Amino acid sequence: MHYWKALAFLRSRLALNQVTQLSLDELTQALGCTRRNAQLIIKKLEKEGWIEWQAGIGRGNLPRIKLIKPLHKVLQDQADVLISENKLDQALLLIEADQRDAFLVSYIERYQSKDQGEKNDQDILQIPFYRGTHCLDPIYVARRTESHISRYLYSNLLRFDPRKNTFEGDLAVDWKRDENTWFFTLRKGLKFHDASSLEAKDIKTHFDRLKVADHQNSRLFSCIKEVEVLDPLRLAFHLQSLSAHLPALLTDTPAGITKEIKNDDKTDIIGSGSFVLTEQSNWLTRLTAFEHYHGFRPWMDGIEIWNIGDKAKDFKLHCDLVHPHPLAEIAVNQRPEFEQKVQWEKGCEYVLINANNNRFLAFKENRLLLQALLKALGVPENILEDKGELVSFATGMLSIPQAPPYSLPKMEKETAKQVAKKLLEKINRKHDPREGSDREIANQDDNRLQILTYQLPQHITMAQYYCEQLNSLGLACDYRVEEFPVFSRNETQRKADIIISGEVFSQELMDVSWVGWFKGCSALEECFNSAQRAWRDHQLEQVFQQENEMVRSTLFEKMEAELVDKGVYLPLFHVQQQLNQADTLNPMELLANGWIDFNTVTFKA
């Protein structure tokens, strides 16, 4: 591969038929090899007629090199060979950075095209996507798409069937409760993707790893005191709280059972789900059906999710799903063989106010003033006009979106000015909770409000809007946009005063979604003070003393409303999910997370 990397480097570094000075050290560093290997490659390139090379003569004189043949075609051909061998990362090293998205689109169109009379040995569901996938270790999964993929890579002890509204065994064949202890019996013959046996000790190992993980998902499982292995097919979960919630908790993504395989330079995480992760790079995530799956084998032989960046939003040819896709482009350009599926997300986009970073926000009255100001600022109209997805005003996670025409709260200018004036008065004299008195602020920069969000267009628009408006009202403010996983790290969020985020209740089981937000949302956890955490934990205990699901749902919504009253949380808007299915697929219903079920999707005959 060093040979081809050398050609790619010289194509970018040199102009055709022009003599250029080039040090051997620069070439060695670009190739990541030894000087000896770089010298051998130079001799080979010279012998094959690609370059002319003249060693530097005398101290301080660099070697001189001339490229004498164009390299584009030979590199393109080699990239095609590598990509046909599933060596995608190597292939893209040979393509210039600004042409990689276009190369991927061109390749996928050729790769996916089905010529007349050509027989396809495998059925592969192909999906262009706007980004690469992040970590797929279920313990560390933080985003909706990664959670969806993980559910096919890893098996849980239990699954929830929304049609029957009941729990069903996945790895477990039987389970029962005895007060604060749950007993599980595993199916026989369970296998991990490496063909090794999956036994009770493996499940204990997974939950031991989960409980000590430095991740917000670990908090969801703090109710588990101990997992005890009784024999190879039986185990017990001993609970210290939320005992009634355990079956629901075991259906959640982080409870997907894993096995760590440690090699010299890396650790692989494998599962036992219906698909095996056979490739994950910046450009492609490939899943292959697991032939020894303990459940029903998927009809699809594989799933391919291609990262083609912004071009995912206008790439339609020969793909099976387009997700997501701007509505404006769909209306104008949608192919007739695509069916657009839409539904309103459960959950909403929201603002959190951190009580812990800026001292004056430690006081509830100040948080309520800032919350009132943000509410008075409303939502910019270009959220509706320019961002491609429909949004609707939200009063809570499960509030019902309005009917068309859609509108959002507009700025209340006079109210905003009045609230900003009160807030400035509070900021200019900062309370010291320990001394119980006011003290003058020595440094106004101490009170610059910091807004944090992540890379979703609507969130960035809101952050920019809030920052501009707050600064215009005299409240010094900055904003930052961070990618995942940086956004979700504790050290990132604890430095923010205002966090713009969103929650999709992507589980059919609402208990899991509510607890996942209250206990597993890193941003909310960072914004809580110790008293609010204690309140949260006590309230959750009260909720799960109720056997009726509707009663629990009402109590969850009451907890959410109390977060508003505490000046911690302000719901903003709901987003409409969009997924475009090609007519090559039999019709599928959207799941709660906006995707379709990879286990049951089929191509038409």
C-alpha cells in the first residue's frame, strides 16, 4: 500500500513536468514508513517511468523530483479495485479529499445498479447517510441511529413487543421476581458472533462492565446491586431500587449483551444479535446476517449505511432508503418510486439551564428569569423555512403537535426587554450562597453566558439566535457547537450555562424513554444540583410503586412539569421524522425512532 500512497502523495504534491525540491524525510513521513522503504519506492517509481529523481548534492541541497506522467487514472482504477475488495478506507486514501464524496456517490451508483439479466446473489439494504456512525459498543451508545443499529448487533435478555404490549424472552426463556431479586433462565445453545458459547457468566461480565463505565448509560443501571451466576444457564439480579422497572430496563440498548475480545492493539466488542458488524469505517457501516442467530433469521443478507456527507440529502439513485431528507428537496425532486413516510417524533427539542456553572444561576429565581427571557425570545422563523424538517411548538415531551399551518412562538420584544433588565440587575450584583450576602462583581467576564449545542442545523440556528438576542439585550454571551461524543462529555457540559439539546422517545416502552431521559441524559445530569438529583431519585421510586402504566405516565409528565417550575428545563418544539422508502421494498411502518425494522424488511419479488 505504501507504493500507492506514494503515487497519491506525489499527485497532490507535484505539478506535472515541473521540477520540485522534495526531502526524503517529507516523503517518509507522508507514507508512514522507514527511509529505507521510501528510497526503494522512489527507485521503483523511477524505473516505471512515473518520476525523474535527482539526489541533492552538497550540504543543504534537497533532492529534485519531476512528475512525468499524470496519475489520476491509475489511482482511480486502483481505488475501484480496492473498494470492490471492501477495502474502503484504503481506496479513499487514493482519492483527493475534496473529491471523496463524489467518488463515493459514483461508486455506490455503479455498485447498486442492477443490470438487466444480472443475478444478485445477496439481498443488501443500502442506505446513504449524512454522517459516519459513532461507537457501536451499546454501553457507550448515545445517539438514535447508533442505538437502532445496536439493537441488531446485540441480544438482550428480554424484548418488548409493542403490538402485544408485553415482554418476551430474547436470550432468556423464563424469568420471575421474588421481591427485590429477579431470576432468569437462558436458552440453550446461545452463541456469540465468534461462535463461542453465551452463558450466564457472560451476562454478569457485561453488566459488571456497564456498571463501572464512565458514561451516562451506567447511571440507568445503578439500581442493580449485583448479578449472581447460579449455574451456566441461570442467574439472578439483586436490586437495590426500582425493582419493578428491571424488565423494561433489560430491553434498553445498553443492556445488549457484549463480549470483549482483547487483541494486542485493540479491543473488539461482539454480540449475538441477528446481524454481525463486519465493517465500520468513517465511510461505511456494514452489517451481515448472523447465520446462527437464536431467533428468526433476517430476510436481508446485509445492511450497508454509506456516509456520503451532504450528498446523502440529494442522493436517490439505486438506494433503498433516504434518511433523513429535506422536505423542500423532496417536494421538487422526489422520484415517483419513493414513498415518503412521516410521523411526529415523541420527545422534543429543549433548553436546559445549568445551576452549577455560573454562581448566580444557582438561585432558582435567577434561573426562572433566564427561562422567562428565553421563552420571550421565541423561536426564529427560519427554523420552519430553511431547515428542511417540519417543527411544531412543544409544551412537553409528549405534547401533541398542532395541525397545519405550523407556527412557533414569536418574540415578545417588550417582555424580553423587561425580563432582561431584571436579569441584568441580578447579574451585576452576584449572590454568594455561602456568605448569604451580595458582593460586587469584580470581573464581568465571570458572568458571560455560555451556550452549548451539537451539530444539528436547528440546534445551531437556536444557539446563534439566542446568542445574538442576548448580546443585543446587554447580556454577554458566547455559543459553542460540539460534535458527538465531545458534546455529551461531562467536562464539556459542566462549562455551559444554557444547553440546547433534544430527546427522541425512540422506545415503544415509554417507561424506558422517561427513565432514560431523567437518569441517562448527561446534559440533564450536569444541570441538576444535589437536591434536584435526590428529588429525581425519590420521584422515580414513587413512580414505580404504581402498577398501572397510565398512572406512571401521568407521574412522569408531572416530574417533567416540575423541571420547568425549577427553572431547569424549557421545551421548544417537536420535529417531524422523515424516511423515504423505494418501491423496491415492501411497505414498512416507521418505528418510534424513525427507522424501519431491519429484521423484517424485504425486497419485492
